[in-house]
Amino acid sequence: MLTTISYFGFLLALLIFTSVLFIGLSSIRLI
């Protein structure tokens, strides 16, 4: 159970990181 929680936490962190990186690249392209 602890491994699944840490796994979902890792996926959530990865999703947030990729979305922030994508938004950052998009804003750089818009400027």
C-alpha cells in the first residue's frame, strides 16, 4: 500500500513538472 501511494505521488509530481515546463515553454514562445 505504501508503495502505491509513493508511486501515485511520483506520477503526480511528474505530471505537475511536465505541465509547468510546457507552460513555461509556451510563454517563452509567445513573448
